[in-house]
Amino acid sequence: MPYSIPDDYQRYERLIAEINKIQPSFSIFIGDTKSGSTPCSDEYNLKVKQHFNQFTSPLIYSIGDNEWTDCHRPAAGSYDPIERLNVLRATFFSNNKSLGKKPIALTRQADVDPVHSKFVENSYWVKNQFLFVNLHIPGSNNNFERNEQSKAEYAERNQANLAWISNAFSLASSKGYKGIIFCFQADMFYSPKQAIDESSGYRDTLLLLSKEAQNHKIPVLLIHGDSHRLILDQPLKTVDQKYIIENVLRLQVMGAEQVQAVEITVNPKSEQPFGFIPILLKKNMK
């Protein structure tokens, strides 16, 4: 969001104002700052940043496909997607701070993992013994498509993401964290084939998440967007794809026509710590 420009600006700003009233510890924007058929211009990126900085609390941004992988489309401006990705990194991730009026410090993969120093957008932060992890996993099959340049970009970023996921579970184990929340844009669960098909840009990620979640048994929450509907379920399966992994919940948030949000509560004292309250503004309903 916002998808319908400029009509949705008022709805989006109304939602930001409501979130500011709630005063959360921080907010997470799960990608797609616009539709895939609107221009990927520098001017629009600056408009997005202005909106992010209207959040009173810290705002953490997870990059979506509409911001770069789909920018080659004529309706999006016929841009070079890799060039647009570099601009996103320079615009939104120029330092180790979040966005918002009261930014917090983030531990970035680029600052602690020399092998993956390019990936300033991958980060983590800790709140009340829970580890929050930002990952750059966009829709459009994780950019594992279209041409060899795209596939090469995917291969490098995929290795960085896998390393960052492994690091998160290792860190949670060594520090005794009570759970992990992963934030990314892509809907990796829209088809069962995504977990097993060789053409899937998500297969490696889902396999690793399954292995680590099975081994560690701590509560894990996956938060993403992409498919625009509100969903709360347990979609991750064991490595052999036979059983549901019960300690992993998935929250898919609203988007596109639904300019709404979800308030998440985390109770460190509860065996199942996550709670969910949809923020459904009547004035924002179609």
C-alpha cells in the first residue's frame, strides 16, 4: 500500500495515524510500497520515505517485488531492476537505523558478515527476549526468473538470506531467546510446489526454515504480505512434507484494496506467546 494513487494516500495516512495512537514498540512494513504497474521513480521512493517517517515509533521496512523486481514492466517505467534495487538500498538503508520518528539501531548483516556486505537490508533486533529478523525475500519467485542477470542476483541474495536465517537460530540458541519473528514480503505458501519444485525461488528457504524450526522447537512467527489477504495458519511442513510444524505460525497481512493492519502482541511468559488483533478502520473499507 498505497496501490491506488493518489486516492489511497488519505486511507494510508489515516491508518498511520491510527497506528500512532496505539503506540506500538515498532511497526514493520512488509513490502510493496505501490502496485506493480505504477512508476518506480526516485520521486516516488522519497514519497514512501516521507510516509515511513510519519510513524511515531520505529518503522522497519522489508523490501517487496513491486519496488524493484517488477520495475522492468512498461507500466512501471521500464527500469533496470538491479539499478532500482541499488537505489532502494541507498534511499532506505544508508545506515544501521530504522525509519520512523524514533528510529532504533539494527544489527545489519552487512555490518557483521563480511561475505555478505552488500545486504544492508537484512537485519535483526531484540525486544523482550524475542529475536526479530528482517529478510529480503520478495515475490515474483524471489527474482529467480526472467533472465540470467536476475537469476545471478537471486543466487547471491539467496545465499545471504540462508546465512542470515541460520545465524538467527544459532543466536537464539546461544542467547536463550524465547522465540523468533521473521519478516519478509513474499508469499512462499501460495502453492505446495514452492517447497519442492526445482523452479521455486523459495525452496531453499522453506527447507532451511523447516530444518531449523524442527531442531529448535521454539515459537517462530513468519510475517509476510504479497497475496494481500489476512491469513493466520501453520503452513510450514516437515522436511519430508508429511507433517505440520506446530511451533511455526504464519501471519499474512492485508494490502492492495485493504488498507488495514494487524497489531501483534508478544507475551514472553506464555508458552504460545503471539496474539493478533486486526486493525480494521471502517473509513478505509471499500
